[in-house]
Amino acid sequence: MPLKIAVLAKQVLDPEMPMAAFRIDEDAKRVVPPSNIPPVVNGFDENAVEAALQIKDAQEATVTVISTGSSFALDVMKKPLSMGADELVLLQDDDFDNTIDSFQTAQLLAAAIRKLEGFDLIICGRQASDWDNAQVPLGVAEILGVSCVSLGKKVDVADGKAIVERIVPDGYQVVEASLPALVTVSNELGQPRYPTLRGIMAATRKRPTVWSKADLDLDDSQSEARVTLRQLFIPVSDQECEFVEGENAADAGRQLALKLREAKII
Amino acid sequence: MADATGVLVIGQSSADALDSTAAELLAAGRNAAASLGEELSIALLGDAVDAPAQQAIAHGADRVYAVTSPLLSGYQADLYLAAMDSLCREVNPRVVLISRTNEGRELAPRLAFRLGVGLAQDCLEVSVDEATKTLLANRPVYGGNAIAVVSCVQTPQIAAIRPKAYEAAELDSSRQGQVVSFPVDLDASQARVRVVETVREESEGVKLEEARVVVSGGRGLGGPEPFAGLEDLAKILGGAVGASRAAVDSGWVPPSYQVGLTGKSITPDLYITVAISGASQHMAGCSGAKCIVAINKDADANIFKDARYGVVGDWETVIPALTEAVRELMDS
């Protein structure tokens, strides 16, 4: 049996977009997506796709990418397919608006995983660059009751176990987790691979499976909101920068040292 | 079941000492408990927690739950969660505060899901709406470009607080508090993740999180070699060297150097950034720095918006001159 791997991926606003384009509708408590900047697959989720594909390079495995949202840019969400993933499942419904409530998002993804009859390994990015909640993957692990390892920088599967190098503040640990397992990965995993021409062609031909709310067996007792968003605003900095100048750059460096001494900072 | 009441801090500690993050949580919890007019308690997990329990009381706890088991002597997420879950069900607190440390990053969301409640993640500040006894949490979102104010709907209302967002209160050893023994019956088979090996790869010298001075380098350095120059400057100032994510992703320094949203949170007195553009994700890790100095050749770089002092210039020229001048000043 090939190893069955799922990757949970989210479509997000491009975090590299110019700050000037970042706007908030404070009344609606929403970020207004700029019309001329396309969304992207969340960066850490691309690391998750890479982690899955590295396993698939080494052993027989299938990689299914699952995402949830109210609307998708299909060409964007097909990127993991063009990198080498096998299938794309989109949970799409007007109600799936990926709000700040990670609890609801995790319920949807867990329901989809159950409908797909479970996976040996679920790999996720450590957090999404929009709400930075870092909750959904761990929540999915809790709902499904599978082993959970966070902040991986290398993921392998051998002898029915996931072997993960997980980042800790002063280095890393090698840990083993029984399967089925969920692993979150971080940017330390390394650059995700670029799609190949062959991959792009194959992705063009693939059609995603699209499920709406009605297709998922959701637990109605869990549908109540867990978190309320009360306010959303852009913080203002009142910091004034004093530019230290000199006759040339070297002199500016010396002047900076004097300035710091004068201010009793050094 | 009685109504939920009180603020419960889940604190990290060793057998001998309370962790600084637990003391920070007690400061945050003290405010919340006062606004609610309710008790502040702390849960300490371990095989023996007598010494940190007394420190927790001196830091403001009214009550300490000594959550003990031989299986809690070292951190293991599954076992810690099982213990926290049974304590929360028994104590039924209104508010739970956890530090978003490396351990808190995994414990807080999993505990919230296990209890079926919401979590306000990575908060900079929490306050209480006294009329509704609701915890209001300010948390950075979109990489720190925006702030969301969120609240949890059910109890316990759980918030994970960013380390160093709060300052610990002064120790008051005359404070009195109660230590409640809460032994937990755990089974080793509950641990589904096992540590096989631990590899340390920290920079030598002062720890980044504890340094009074930090010198960080970014993408603009162009390679690993210039970090040696930053090491020199940091050494003279008794500080540590950090890096932006771009420098870590390029493989110039190990991940343990990373300052930022997904790296370390630092609060030095002086933070010197070299060739760092100042993306909000980086600034999220150093917003508590008392004085930020920016050296960047791009006068329009974002970093200057957050800096107290700035030099617009090439680091290759500025840093050696700065280092030499600092050396002379420190020697004199």
C-alpha cells in the first residue's frame, strides 16, 4: 500500500505585497484584498508540500492537498499539483470564509479527512500568514486523535513511524511519532521546489474535487463560534528616527557610536 | 456544575525555579483577576514543584496547583496535555493564560480544542470587560501589519501570551498563598511522540533571548562571512548576534539565530539591525526592544520607521567604523 499523505494548504493574501496596498475595512473588520495582486499558497504550506514530495521521492506515496475557503483562484491552488502532488480537494462554500475562528476551520478539514478515509501522515504549514493563528493543524490532530509533532524541519516515514527533526529554541530534536500522525513544518525545511513544465502540464489536466458544506458530515454540536473578532486595525508607530550623518559612511558609523554613548545607551 | 471562576495561569518551571515566562503570566493574570474580582491561581507541572510554588506565590499567585506525576519530570506534550486537561475540568477557571513559548505553541491550541473552546493566540495584551467578565485580547495578525482584538465565547477563555509582552512583578516574599496538591494519574502509553535525540546548535556566549544588546544581520549582508563582523561588535557590547529570516533561509546562520514572528522574541536595551529591511514579521520579534538602531543603505527601508537612530549607508563601511569607535568608547 502506498503511504497516504495529506497536505493542508491555505490560499492567502500575498504577504510580500507592498505595504501601501494593505488596507483594512474597519467596519467590516476585514482586510480588503487588492484587486491587482493575486493571492498565493501560504508559504509554510508550500514547505509542507515540499516535505510531502520529499517522502514521495523516496517511497511509494500519494499526496492529496486539501484546502478550505469561500472562493479560490484555481491557478494558484493548483501550484502544489504542478510541484508534484497527486490530488487537490477544495472545500468551498460561502460559509467557509476562513475567519479568525480556527476551531471551525479545523472541523471542516477534519471532516474532509474522514470522508477521504484518513491518512497515514498529514503535513501542514506551522501557521498561515494572514491570521497567524497557528491553531488549525494542531486542532485537526486533536479532533482526529492522531499523534502530533510541531515545527518540523525534516520529515521521514519508516517502520510505521514518522521521524521528524523538530526545531527547539537552542537547536533541534529528533522525534518519533506513531502513525497516523500530523506534523507541522516551518521554513527551516528549505525552499519548496519549483514546478516543472511537465508538472504544470499535468496540473492543467487535473480537476480538483470540490465539496460544499452539504458534502461534509459536520458535527452540528460543534458549529457555535469559539472566537469573536471585535476590532481590526492597523497600528501606528510614533517612533521618530534620528538619522545620524557624517562626512562619509565611516564617519557616520563613528558618529553613531558617539550618539549612543551620549544617550547613555552604551 | 458551578460557574467558571478565577484566572488560572499555566506556568513553566524547573524543579528549582519558576520560569520567567510564568512570572510574566502572573503579572498579566494579576490584572485580569483584579478586574474580575476573582482569584489568581497557577498550575505548575512536574514531579516536584515545591520551590517554584513558593516563588509563584511571591510573584502574585493566590493559589498554586501542584500538578505532579513522575511522568511530568520532563516536557512531553501528550502527557502535559492530559494533566492540563484534567486540571481545567476540575478547577473550571473563567480564564486560562499560557505563555506562547515553544511548548506553549503546541499546548495552548491543543488544550483549547480538547476542551472545545476558543483560544486567543499570541497576544500582546489582555484586559477584562468587567460588565461581561470577558477577556479582550490584542493580537498581531497579517505578520504584525494589523492588530485584532478578539474574545473567546465559551469558558475557559484561553489566551496564549507572547513571551516578554508583560513584565514580571517584583518578588514579594511576604505574600501568602495556598498550595493545593493535584497528583495526576498518567500512563506512559499516552505519550505518542518520543524524543530520540537532542542536538544543540546555539551560538556561543550570551543567549539571544537574554542579551541586553543584540546585533542582527539580514539579507543585505549577502553571505555568511559578514556575521563575523557582527560577532565582533556584539562581543564588545557584551551582546548576542541574531538574524532575520532571510539570512536563516539562505543558510548563513542556524535557525536558532532567527528573530521575528516565527523566531525568537527579544527585548534588549539596544537592538542594532544591519542590512535588515524591517518587514513586520521581523519587527514582531523585537517590538519590545528599548532602542532600535538601523543601518541600511536604503533610506526608504521600513526599518527606519521603527528605529530610534538610523544610519543610511553601506554596512561594509559603517560597521567597521562603528565597531572601532565602540571599542574605543568601551575601553575609555
